[in-house]
Amino acid sequence: MTALRKHLSSLTDPDADAAAQTRDTLLSEVDIPTGWDVGETDVEIAQDGTQDWFLVAFEHQSDPDTRASVFLLEGSHMLQLYIESADTDEWTDPTQTPEEITAILRHHA
């Protein structure tokens, strides 16, 4: 079990501190593909009326309009990416693995 999966499975009613710890654990385990940078890292409650937490955004170096935002989903112990680009806006399937997040970023490079 990865540290991220273990951390996610132990969360109960996350607050800003727990969201920040989740972000830090994610960033320590995810292998950021070439061409991507960490952009925004300020955790905040999502602006869509849910209790999801925004954790971090990855930005594509050669296409600043391409961005992948990572959210901690309310009550699910899962992360979900929202991919924004000139061609698409899509939600990925929820995940607990840093390897899957890396694969998603590579796919959208």
C-alpha cells in the first residue's frame, strides 16, 4: 500500500490541515511527467457547493491553457482530476494511486 493510499484511507471529515497533508503526500509520491509543473498549491474548499477540497494544479509547460486540478472528494477517500485544455474539459475516474495520476498527466501531455 502506498503512503498516499494509506493516508486517504485514514481520513475522516477532512479539514484544511488534512487536505494540505493529503496534497503533500501526493506530491511526495507522484512522478510528475516531463512537460508538467506544479502550479497552484493552496488548498481550498471547492467552489461548486460540494465539500470537495482542491489540493493542487499541474500546468503544462508548453501549453499554459492545459491544466490538471486534483481534488479530494468529499467522504470518498479518493482523488479526482479535472483536466482543462483548449480541446477538452473532463473529469477522470476517482483514484487513490499516484501512478494513475502520473499516467493521466502523461496521457494529456
